[in-house]
Amino acid sequence: MDEAPAVGAAIAVHAVGRCVAVVGGGPAGLFAAETLRAAGCEVHVFEAKGSVGRKFLVAGKGGLNLTHSDPPEVFASRYRERSGPVAGWLSAFDADALREWALGLGVATFVGSSGRVFPEDLKAAPLLRGWVRRLRSQGVGIHVHHRWTGWNEDGALRFATPDGAFDFAPDATLLALGGGSWPQLGSDGAWQGVLRDAAVDVAPLQPSNCGFEVDWSPHFAARHAGAPLKPVIAHWRDADGLEHALQGECVVSEHGIEGSLVYAISATLREEIARKGHAILELDLAPGRDLARLQRELARPRGKRSVSEHLRRSSGLDGAKAGLLREVIGADAMHDPGAVAVAAKRLPLRLRAPRPLAEAISSAGGVRLEALDGDLMLRARPGTFAAGEMLDWEAPTGGYLLTACFASGRMAAEGLLRWLARPH
């Protein structure tokens, strides 16, 4: 993408009274709307669902992870091959700016032990309610049950509404339609065909921050689905054959494995499956013990104790961890202390596929950044800008997703203001 200059007050003057449509009522769209309204635009937000910010609310149910306290260079690296462009967005609106913005809505934040940043009450609803209330008071029009279906023959936006088709012709448009995960909340990826028909280069949407399928036996799945595996250390190799390791927690699911540890490396695992048809993830089920210690403990006579009881007493491996060992190496090998020790330190799981996109926390793919200029305007459609998760970038959970959505919303809005200031 081309480099974009900073927006200034002189440019904003040209926006006064100009009519702008923001399509999509998630964080990127709402933040873009706020930026545009502050510059004097007449702003209309169109949302397909009956209310805005639905995915934002659901994501915050277990505690809204708003952003992260990583240093800037580390923060930017979380976006992998898109770290360069996203770092540009963050240079104008970073994690500290997001926290200050939240404080402006009366929501103070704190840094948790993992470096993640949360509202003090951990809730998303108060933040969203205050934000929407402020937008309305500023004069932003919010129109729900308006699903964007493309452009009419005159170039106006076309929406499907409960009352039939509705056309709207703004001076400029900003699309923030989300990705393809959790489609019941509005991010269903239906925009892909519309943009491809408009000659916009769109990478197929894929699951990100997702679980993976493993061919469990029916007995193991029925007995252990939902059971946590903690702590464990995951070992995997990247496309260059370099080995990596990360400690954390994951969960046995009915179909395979999921949880924060798996989500953190889901992009690499997904790409490995695309290349080879499967990926191997090795788990250290006993991170507090080295192999030699584990071998000594398991080699002790078990007397009349069962294999599972001996495993539990000697090494602390029980429940789902013990069941997982038996599932992978087989019941006979469980009688061999040496084999059990080796397997417990590097238990190979064969991942055959990511879980479906609809189940994923977020999505990869979308409008390729190369299809946009430095202001996040579609090269194929001047006057139309795009932001948020519908763009082709991805990041692990931990606040990185939300922060980049906010930052890209601001970047696209400022680019739109620059475009309005140009002679047409």
C-alpha cells in the first residue's frame, strides 16, 4: 500500500456537511463513524442486525480483552506477515490511545497478569452502551436491519430492509463488514461476492483463532470432551522446519482440541494442514518434570495399584491427561513406564482440519491490502474505503484483534476525509 499523510484540521474543514455512509456497526465501523462525525461529516451507520456491536458484546462475556500492554514492536509482530501495514495503523492509534478513549467514556482499564488489558468491571456492555449513546448525541444516524447488497446501476448503495430495497447515495462510503466467524452475530462474509464482482481482490475467508479436529475414539470423546489440559507445553514446527514451544492451556473438545494455547498458534497449524493435509502438534503433559525424573517416578513398583492410579500418584497425570495418553499410545503401551514417560513429554496429536469458520473466534483472509491504497480506499472503487476484520490480516487473541479494528477504522476514516478534500 502507498504511504498516507496525516489528516489535519484543514482537510477536516472540507468534510463539513458531506454525507458519509459507514456500512457495518462493529468496532471498526463505529470508531470510523465517530472520527468522521468529529470532522463535521453527516454520518449514517447501516447495520444488518437489530443492534450494533453484537460480536463485541459476546466477545466480552468472559471479560472484555480490549487491548494488550506489549511494547509497540512486539505488539506489531503479532500480525505476522501484515505487521508492517498494521504497525502503520497503530502509529496513529495504539493500545495506549485505545485505553484513553475508553476512559473518555468513563471506563477505566487495568493490565492483567498476562499483559492483557481489561475494563475494571471486565464488562463490554457498559462501554458499548456509553459509546452508542455518545454517537447518537453527536448526531450519528444508526440504521439497523439494513443489509448491504451492493450498488445499484447509478452507483448508490443498495440495502435490503424489512420494508424492501432501500438505496442511499453518500459522498463517500466506508465498509466495515467484519469477517466470517460467528455469522449469527452479523459477520457472515456475504460481502465477498459483491466485492469480487466489483473487481476487488478478496482472499478466501478462513478460520483463525480456532480449534482443530482430531480423530478421537468415541469412548475418549464421550468421556473427556470439555476437559481442560493445563498446564501443557505445545511444540510445533513452522514452514521452515524451525521448532517452537509455548506453555498454556487447552481443552479437549468433542471433535479435537481447542483453547487459548491452540488459538495462539492456529495460523501456523492451519497453514501446515493446507500444505501437507495434516499438522502434528506435540504436547508436554508434564511441564514441571524433565524426562529423567518422570522415568524414575513411573519406574517405581506399582504393586497392586492400577495403571491409572500409579500414573496419578507417581507423576500427577490423571483425568484427561491420562486418558489422552491412553488414546494416543494405546492401552498396552501404558504398561511400559519408559514409553509412557517419553509420550507424556512429547505426545503427538495429528490435527486433520481446522474447525469450521462459523465456530472460529475470528477469520483470516478478506480484502487484500494490495487492493487498497495507503488510505485504505479500494483501488477498484474510488470513494469506497474498508476497515476492520474484513481486511486480509489476522492476529491471535489477547486484545490485538480489537486494537487493529479500531486503528484501521480510524485510518480509513482519515483517508476518507483526505479523499473528500480532493477535487473530483
